Amino acid sequence: MSSLLTTALIILGPILFQNFLKWNAKRQEPPPNPLMQEQPPNTSSSTPPAANSHPQSVGEAAGPSTTNLRFIFWCLIVHEFVVAFEVLFNPPTNLFTALKVPVTAVASQLSAVLMAQSGAEFLPPHLTNLLNRLQSFDTRTYYIRFGHEAIVTCTHCRTLYDYLLVHLAKVSLEYIRLTGLIAVMTVAGSGKQRWRRWGLAAVIGAFAAEMWTVATVEVRIPRNGLNAEMLHDKIWYLRHTFLFLLPLILHFLPYSSASQSPFTLLHPVAIHLERIHARLSLFSLVHSAAQRNPELRNNAGQYWETMEKESTLGRESRDVKTEAERLGMGFEEKANGKAERRWKVREEASNIVDNMIEVGLALVYTRFDELTERISE
């Protein structure tokens, strides 16, 4: 029953975590700001948009939230702690390596060594049952292949496939736990979504390789029984090394930038353009209003007179001309040895202004045609 609940929790964990992320995102959403709501374009009004109503910058992708990263980090820490605890304090039990006796030792020799080390006159029932079963050579090969726990706990197992099913049920829980952790670490909003398929592929490949090795590798026992390769113990340490390293590798892999469709960027761009258009309209109206005020008009005139004097001094300065020629921005050319007042910068600026006027006139004509069509309708 406990294994069933553990398996259900591991399988349903990523789904519950995704629902938690959605609920947490809705809970942390700020209340709607009326200044941030989209307003219909109104070019006739001279009121500028609010200063704090800038839309989210185009192409800005929301990174993983701090709450999600903290939860994922603690899940990783707990997993790594559990794996390290199993390796350091709960390694696999092996009767032959613990007693330092050959694999071919008879049951009476094993019993004598156990009683001598424990100081007891009788062995517990489970050890007595184990020694009786180890009298079979096939059971000894299964002990090397599947480990001590499989032989002790599975009293009804007799064939290779019986032990293989028990081993599959036990090992699959560890790989399912690792799969759940990878699903949590690569959940939407974690920034590691693109690494999910690689992590799951590594888990599936490791699980398939282990089961194939356990089921097909031949167990060889030397004649003297010494230095026999304990297949189960070797695979156990390799599996736990994989369980420990894969989440760490996934944790240190770079975050992926959230990709956005170009169509999702059209709306903020449209809002930007509408606000720029409103501010330009406001600028033209402010300029017209300033010309109607005598004081503002005099101040503007004095300002532009000062600018004209400074620009004239700058243009007539020989140092400025020489530096402009050196930078390729000269505003004076020579033809036939005589200096001509041909100003490259002014010509380029004039061309730019002419193009802007053409575009503006085309836009005005288009708006005028639309207005005419609406009136005619």
C-alpha cells in the first residue's frame, strides 16, 4: 500500500506542481491599473498619455519566477540528500563480501562464521532460510544478479523471471522518482523546458540498459569462489551515481529564452505607435500655442537667434571644417580650385526632410480619402 501511494504521488506530482504554479501566478498578479488599460486613439485631444503607462517593452520575455526556482531548488536538494544518504549509510547488503568468504562457501561454513561474529548460538529465522536457499547453485547466481534483499524478501521466487519482476518493481520506483524530479525541474516557467526531452531520454535509456544487463549478462563464479564480480552491487552504485549526477547536470544547464510569436508583438507595437502619434500631435499643438503667447514667442525667437549665431561661428571655424573633413562629414567642397559653399550635411538633411514630407502627405491623403468615404457612406 505504501509503495502504491508513493508511485501515485510521484506520477501525479508534476501535474499538481503545474496547477500550483498557475495558482501562484494568478495570486501574485497585480490589480489592474486603469492607466495601463488600452485607450482608443484620440488625436483630437491634446492630453498626453500618463507617464507611467508605458507598455511592456517589445520582445521582453518573462523569466522564471523566484518562487518557482526556490521550490525547484529545494526539490533538488531533498533528492540529492536522499540519494547521498542511501549511498553513505544504506549500501546494499552482501553476505559474502561482508564476511569475506568465497561465493562457493557451503552453508555450514557461512553459519559458523555468522555465529562466531555475532556471538549467538542460533541464527534468526530469515538467515536460516537464506542459508538453506543458498545451498542451490542457481540461487547463488540469483544472489549475485539481484542482490541480498531480493533473495530474502521474495520467498516464493524460484526462476529468473520471478526475481526479474521483483527487481523491476523495486528499481522502477527509483527511476519514476527521478522522472518526476526532471518533470518538476523542466516545468513551464522554469526556463529549462527544452532540456526535458533529453533528461527523460537519459532516464529511459538508463532504465532499459540496466534491465537488459540484469536479464542477459552471464554470471561467472570462479572455481575458488574468490574475486567474483557482484553484478547487483556494481549496478546499484552505478544507478545511484546516475540518480545523483543527472539532476545536477540539468540544474547547471543554461536557461532557455522564452520564444514569442511575431504576432504577439503586434499589439504592444501598435500601442507604442498610437502613443507616439498622440505625443507628436501634442507637440505640434504646444508649438502653435507658444506662438500665440507674446512672452513665449519672444523667448523662442531669442533662443533661435542664439542658436543661429553659435552655428554660424561653428561653420565658419577652420578647425571645425578640418575635423569634419577628416571624419568624412565635410560640409564644404572644392571645384576647380575654388571653394564652393556646398554643404553635404545640409543636403542630406534636406533629403531626409523631403522624404518625411512625402510620407506625411501620403498619410494625410490616405486619411482624407478614408474620411471622404465615410462621409459619402
